[in-house]
Amino acid sequence: MDTILSKYAIVIQKIYWFAYLQVLWVLFSLLGLVVLGVFPATHALITVLKEKDLSAVEAFRIFRNAFTHAFLKLSGAGIVFSLMYILISMNLLIFQSLYMKALVLGMLGLVFLSMIHFFQYFESGESMLYQVKRSFAFVWVLPKNNVGYVMVFMAFVLAIAFIPGITFFFGISVAMFFVVKIGNSAESQRFNTFLNERSNV
């Protein structure tokens, strides 16, 4: 009986934790007027998820600091990625060939995956241009991670379609939790270290 109660308590605690992080993400995104706030808020969310055994107060402080310290740089990155999405998406209206449309969708997928890698390995001390280029490099050399990210994204889309109410309260925080788990692979860390060493030579 005690074992069942302890497991129940752990589940309830996890539900509260993800809901709390989701609320922080929404509030800080709104604080940045959504367009400018989503990227810094997502970075802050991932920063908190990389930490362990945080209290609600500690999580809020880390979230706030990560959001404010990198707000300008990440807002700029958000604009860059948004422009890439818009410019590439316009080709769907221009090209009539199914082959070309499929090619454009593939390019959009490439940008999406690079954006996930950008969030995963963002460093405030590095230039934005370097980190955008590095994120595209990660797409090509970490195919296993890409598969994991696509699966998380597909699960997120299905959740929106079938359980939108629950997804509203937990979707982003849970999805980013799995993104962080996938990105913490030893292979990813080794390649990231290699790139940083090359950039410092």
C-alpha cells in the first residue's frame, strides 16, 4: 500500500511540475509579446529541464535569468528562423509540381530540426550566426537525434488533435523534456565539444 501511495505521489508531483513549467513558458512568451518571447522562453524552459531536483522557486529564478540574459540574442534568432520558414513556405504557392512541393517540405523539416538543435545547444557567449550554422551541422551528423525529435513532434501533433485540453497544460513542457533527454546523448555531447574546440582554434 505504501508503495502504491508513493508512486501515486510521484506521478502527481510530475504532473504539477510539467504544468508549472508550462505556465512559466506561456507567461514569459506573452511577456515578450509572443513573437519575440517564444524563443527566449523555450530556451529558458530547456535550461530548467536540464537541471535536477529543483524547487518551484529555484526553477522560476533559473527560468527568469535564462530568459532575460539571452532575450535579445534569442529574439533575433527567432526572427531569423521565422524568416526562413516564411521564405521557404512561399515556394509552396509558387511551385505546382508535387516533386518540388515535397522538396520544399523537406527543406522546412531541415529548418525545424536545426531549430531544435539550436535550442538544445544554445550558448549565450557564442555569436548567433555561428550557432545557427552549427545547428544545421548537427542535423547532418546526428540522424538518431533527428528521428527522436521527429517522433516527439509527431506525438505532440497527435496530442493536439486528440487531447487538446491536456496538451494546452502540458504539451510544450513534456515535449521539451523528451527533447532534452534525446539531446543529452554521449554522441551529441562529443560532437558539440569537437565543434567548440574547432571554433576556438
